[in-house]
Amino acid sequence: MRVISKKALDEFAKRHQDAKEPLARWYGIVKKANFLNFNEVRQVFPSADKVGNCTVFNIGGNKYRLITAIHYNRQIIYIRFVLTHTEYDLSYWTGECEK
């Protein structure tokens, strides 16, 4: 899968050093994957959730959330938000997943 944009992951990892390794691990896995649907994502990431049109990944032992939009037909994962658990709970990002 192609990830747009890795820069968002790198910038978040600069602010949250303990997220660097788990984000790099997630990136390495999805870069090699060819997911065709959400069920295939769940086989690799059992804790992934669908929220509207977004797929949410738990990162770093549930400490962080990675909100993505996955276009299976194009094999592209768009990074929408990388959030702390506290930021995620504020739910300001959910409107982006309804589009």
C-alpha cells in the first residue's frame, strides 16, 4: 500500500518520541501489504476499527490513534490524523470521516 503522507507520522513522532517505533512498525507492515478490504486489515491489525469512512489504528499499546482513509481500489492509505488517546477522545476529527 502507498501511504500519504509519511511526513505526518514523522512529525508526530518528533513530538512524541515513544510513538516513533510503533509508527515505524505500522508503516513497515502496511507498506508491504495489499489490503483489498477492511476484513484483511483486521487480520493483520485485530484492534483496527471502522469509524464512518475511516479506519482507526491503535498505536503504541493503545496510547495513540492513527486515523486513516483507505482506498483499497487504489492501494493508498491517506493519513488523516495522528492523535494521543486524549485528543482522540475529544472526537473533533470525526467530521472528517463522514465525508
